[in-house]
Amino acid sequence: MRHSGLRLARPLYEVLPGLYILLGLAALAASYRASSPLASVAFGLPGLAALLAGSVVWLRRRNYRQMRTEYEQPDALSESRPDPERAER
């Protein structure tokens, strides 16, 4: 599969989940401090969505990187489980 198009610089790419989480928290704080119910909902729902999106992206990246590391070192997978053939010898 070939991907073409715009790519983000690595430092910006790495900061995005944290930025989503911070913006979500700021919007939730603004929602809490809003004087009208309509403004509270207008800040609260996007804030919650941004907080959730940032958390999901951060967790998915962490899990993908951990899985990739394990597969790049296939011996690391067998270290956690003893080899039954070696145990019999």
C-alpha cells in the first residue's frame, strides 16, 4: 500500500496526542466555567471528544510500538515461555 500526501514533522506528530488531551481539558474547564447551559454543552462535548481522541491515539501508538519491538526481536517472545523441548533434555 502506497501512501502519498502530506506528512507531519516528527516532533509535531509526537506532540499531537498530548495537545489533543490538553485542548480537551481546557475545553472541559471552559465548559465548567460557562455561564449558560448552551455554552457549557458547546465547550463540553468537543472537549470530551478531544480528550477521548488524544487518549485513544496515545494508547494505540504505545501498543503498536510495543508490538513492533517484540516482533523485531523474535527471541524476546520466547524468553517469557520456556521451550518444552529444552526442558526434557
